[in-house]
Amino acid sequence: MPPIKVKSKKLPPPREGSPISIRHPHEHELPDIANDDCFRDVVKKLSLYFSDAIELPSTFEQLRTTAAGGCLRVLVDHLAATCTNPAIVNALLALKWHYASQSDHRTLGESRADACEIVAWRFLTRLSEREAVNFCLYEIPNLDNQEAEADGNGNGNGNGNAADEEAGESSPLLSHLRSIENRRRGPGPGPAGSSMKRNQLLSSLSRLTMTSDDDDSDGENEGDPTSSFKNLNALEIAAIADAKRFLSQHIV
């Protein structure tokens, strides 16, 4: 009987292991986001969490399906249970763009960008359809305009009931028209999609994430770094940030 020949078969390459932090997901300090926190504060609190929780580069799929994304599941649970701030999705998508712009390669910055996008859409899946729409369409307010309007209302209190009634009837329409005009102009030099505007938005985020809690006073003297995002909603920020996975979700 002739000997049996056995062909050797190359073993498949070992599977890429998921990067796992030595810290437990629950050990990271979760952001305490109040309902009345401004967009600037929300961005800052979230950036501190992502910088602390995402310590190693991971692929999108690893963050979505493996233990590498454990800190993201903890954050989503926390936000779904405690956060009602209307700017939360805007802030997550703005940070996604900021982190993604730090490098063209698979780096820690890209991992944090993917993490922001994952948290943004998972947060929406915890809400009703109506609530999700409200978060997606929430426009970051222009606080300067609101303060000016409040001062104007205060100075006009002595004009009589007829004037008050007329102002009350026209205010919603004027507010709507003003919003449309602001959207057409874009909050700053050029429309929201222009390269000049994109550079301005990115510069604003870079200034914000580099600012620590100890120098808040200095940041206030220089102006609000997130002022370029005023009048933009979450969907517009997602388009600027090229958040295709977020925009392709059924809930969005």
C-alpha cells in the first residue's frame, strides 16, 4: 500500500485582538451634564471623558462590538438616564469632527472620533421618535441675540397693552424669519459648508478642547470658542463632520 501523502495547510493568521484598557469601564468619571449647560460646557465635559476613557487606538468595529467599547456603553446608559440637555447630540458630533481631523491614519484621534459617533446614535435609539427629532433639529442658540432681545423687551414695558399684544402676535413669525435668515447667511464668514467656515469651526473646537478647567477665565476673555457653531443643528454638524454612519442610521 503506497504511503498516504498529506498536504500541509497554512494556518490562518491570528485574529486581531481588541485593545482593552487596564481600567474597568466603570472607573472613568462620567460627565455631569446639566439641562441648562451651554454648548461650550457640554463639549468640554464630553471631551474630558473621551480623552480619559479612550486610551488605546481601536477600530470602529472593535469599539462597536468588543470590550474596547465598554466605556461607550456605560456612557450611553448614563446619558440616557440623566441627560436632557438639548445640545448633547450637537456636541458629540462636533467632537467627532474635531478628533477625526487630527490625523488621516488610524490613530487615537480617529478612535475617539468613532466613539463620539457611536455614542451619538446609540443615545438617539434610547429615545422616542419625537424626542430624537427634537435633538437632531436643535439649533445651538445665539446667546448674544437672546440677551439683546431680552433687554429690548425690558425697555418696552411701558408702551401699553396694545403694543404688547401686537408684539406677542408677531414675535413667533419674526423669530421664524430671523432663523431662516441666519441659516441662509451662516453663523460667520460664508455658508456653513464653505471651506472658510469649516476651518473656523475646527479652529474653535481646537481652542476649546485644549482649554483646561483652570483657565476658564482666560477663555472667557478671548470669547466663546464655540461661537462659530451658533444656529447649526445636529444634522448640519453631522454633514460637516462627514458622520456618514450616524446619518445612515434608521433613527436619524
